[in-house]
Amino acid sequence: MKSFIYNGQPARVVFGAGSLQHLAREIDALGAKKALVLSTPEQQASAEMVANLLGSRAAGVFARAVMHVPIETARVALDMARVLGADCAVAIGGGSTTGLGKAIALDSGLPILAIPTTYAGSEMTPIYGITEAGMKKTGRDPRVVPRVVIYDPELTLGLPLAMSVTSGINAIAHAAEGLYATDSNPVMNLMAKEGMAAIARALPAIKEVANDLQARSDALYGAWLCGTVLGNVGMALHHKLCHTLGGSFNLPHAETHTIVLPHSLAYNAAAAPDAMRVIAEALGGSSAAQAVFDLAKNNGAPTALKDIGMHEVDLDKAAGIAMQNQYPNPRPLERVALRQLLQDAFDGVRPNR
Ligand SMILES: NC(=O)c1ccc[n+]([C@@H]2O[C@H](COP(=O)([O-])OP(=O)(O)OC[C@H]3O[C@@H](n4cnc5c(N)ncnc54)[C@H](O)[C@@H]3O)[C@@H](O)[C@H]2O)c1
């Protein structure tokens, strides 16, 4: 076994159907008295429901979270927290809402309690992203890790199928790249395998019956494990490519991960055979790249960048940006092969290995 360093993240996890009922207890355990509840405009009703549940422990609702965390939004939310005397924030929603909570925590040190309703996994990571003057800055800071995470699968019953599948494969991407991270460790490898397997068995069941609570529990459990991997070890080619495609070409986050992952895995396949074997086993296939592609296609997710707003003329530019910053990856970054990877993702071809 190779030598490793393992850093546990300090978050407390409360998991299970109906666990939202423990919210007030968890606020008390944090030593907090009043929570500002955060959500997107689309999930305002959920935020109001949470505020009602909190009763006198609710300071108010800020339902203006949006993608990429504009710094202006974070400032307005923090001002509102101060005016209302909030001493913690509750973020109910996906990665965009958790991201707003993180921006508030970074600036103010307010403790965040996250209630994830997608499988993006941001709640388990010290990674934050804030957009200022059109540029998204990302960084790592332990202060942004939510102090408590309540995973209640009942809150995900209404996550639309398309978003469930792409968000689930977004989570699988964290685990898959964690397996070949230069700073990987055996604990994260266990979590990665278990997390991918839980999501791979959940998605077809959710496709059959959207409100299958057992399948929703499996998916959220997998999201927790995969998010933990993302928070603990470094990501490689796949995450950097998706960051480029999202940031420079404004492609949607989870869909981009879903489409690119099979091709990133095919690119790295020969250089990381042990990781590929684990991914294929977890997904019940014989090839990691093909198993991810099939999971997406069989469950109705997009498989081609051309179908989510990418323009073919931009593929050269994307390859150029991806080559600019070198970073650890099992296979060195080769421009011609990277350009071909992007072409395959653009066309949506099934990887041939
Ligand atoms: N910092 C990190 O570690 C990290 C990790 C993963 C993702 N992210 C960031 O998170 C963002 C993407 O997050 P996301 O994929 O969760 O999407 P999102 O948070 O942007 O949510 C997309 C939409 O789905 C809605 N939604 C969420 N849960 C729902 C539910 N259960 N039912 C119905 N609608 C629901 C949201 O309100 C929103 O309108 C990206 O900006 C990405 O960069 C950050």
C-alpha cells in the first residue's frame, strides 16, 4: 500500500428520511439562536417551510441564491443576516445555495447548516467559488465547510428525473477522479466505490419511480460519500475540463460533467487501470468509460456537448485553455488527444474502451 495522509473534515452529518425534523435541535447544538434561511428563487417555498419549522429560531428568508455566487448577492445576504441578528445560516438547495452559504461563512465566520437537495456534494467540501466582475474565483478554506449537514431524502423526491441523473453522475465524477488522485487514500477509495455503486443502483430505480424513497436515500447517501471524496483529495483532468467548459462557454454544470466524464475516463484508462477497474465494478460494467456513458444514456441524460449549447468552432479554444495550466493527471496532457476527447464529447460517441 502506498503511504498517505488522511484529513477528516469536521462536519456533522444527520441522515435519513424525515431528518429535517431535527433541524431545531441541530441549531441549538450549534449554540445558535437565529438562522437566516437561504435558497434559490425556485426553492423559496422550501425555504419558507424551513423557516416555519424553525419558528422563533428563524431570522428570515433570503431566496436569491443563483449559479456561480455573484459577490453582490453574498454581500446583500450578509447585510440581511446582520440587520436581522442572524447568528447562523441554513442553506436548503443544491450547490448554488450551498455556495452562497459558503461565501457568507468565508466573509463572516457565521456557521452554516446545509440541507442538500441535489447530489452535487458541495456541502462536504472546503471549496468555494465567488464571481466578481465577471470572473469566478475558487479557493479552499476550512471556514466554509458547513458545520452540520442534514440529508433528508424526502426533500429530493421532487428533483426532476433529468436533474437527478445528471447530478448523480456529477457525484460519480468526484469519486471516479478521487480514485486516481495523487493524494488519494484508502478511506476515500472505500467511500468512492460505495458512493458510485449507491448512485448507479439508484438512478435506474428513480427513472422507474421518481418518488421511490429507498432509491432517493441511496442516491443521497452516494452523494454524501462522493462529495466527501471531492472535499478530501485533488481532482484532475475531468474537473478541470468541466470548469473550463462551464466558465468559458457557460455550459450547465451537471450536464457538462455527465457528458464529459466517459471521455475523461477513456483518456485516462490506460494510465490508471486500478481506478478504472473499481469504477467499472461499482457501476456494474466491464469498462469504466462505457459504464458511465451507458448509465447516462439509458437514463435519458444528454451525451453530447452539441446538445447543451457548445459550438464546434469553440473546441480548439477549449483545448487551448485546458492545456494552459498543467496539473496532476494520470496521463500527461497531450493537445491532440485532448482535442479529440472534446470532439468525442461534442459528438456524443460511446467510448470504444
Ligand atoms: N464548491 C464545491 O465543492 C462544489 C461542488 C459541486 C458543485 N458546486 C457548484 O454548485 C453549482 C451546481 O449545483 P447543483 O448542480 O446542485 O445545481 P443548483 O444548485 O444550481 O440547482 C439547480 C436548480 O435546481 C433547483 N433544485 C435544487 N434541488 C431541487 C429539488 N430537490 N427539487 C427541485 N428543484 C431543485 C435549484 O433551486 C436550482 O434552481 C455549480 O455552480 C457548481 O460549481 C460546488
